[in-house]
Amino acid sequence: MKLVRATLTPEGKVKSAGKALRGRIAAGKLDATGEAEIGRQIATDAAQGRRDAATYARRVRKRTGLTQAAFADRIGVPLDTVRNWEQGKRSPAGPARALLRVLDRSPKAALAALE
């Protein structure tokens, strides 16, 4: 599901990036949603994001045919980093995320470039 940041105007209209949003917005449900529920949903979304990142990191590594130790050595990160990615404790960010994308799309070329 795509994340959309929205603002409720004083007039009761929902906007995103200054544009009015269309679609299925249940105003009653929106009004009834409290801060605690919003906090729980944010935590749930963050946990799902970590699980998705873990699955992605594991899949990319497995496509290379390397063990965690060999993969970590090849891409120049500590073994614990790869383990943390695959266990969902941490998510790859910045250059690591970009490298995983390259490895996902063209593993042979990326690994050859890393030699």
C-alpha cells in the first residue's frame, strides 16, 4: 500500500501536498481515530517495513549464491550487518540499499565490479 501524508484543513477537507485528495476516506472513522491508535498503526507499519526489508536483503543475498559471511565480505560490510538486515533488526539505507538494488538487478555484473 502506498503511504500518503495528508492534512485535514479547518474546513474538514483532506489535502496532500496542497492538492485535495479524492478516494475513499471515511470521515467518521478518521474523526474517531485517536492518537493512541495512530501510534499503534505507525509502529505496525514500521515493523512491516523492517520485515519487508529483511525479506528483500535475504532474497538478494541468496540470488548471489553466497553465504552471509561471504556476502558480507564481498560487499565490504561486517557479518553482523548482514545478519541484522536479514533478521529485520536493521534496514539497509543509503549506499547499502543502492548496492542491494544493483545486486538484485544484475548480480553477476555487480559482484564482478566488487572484486
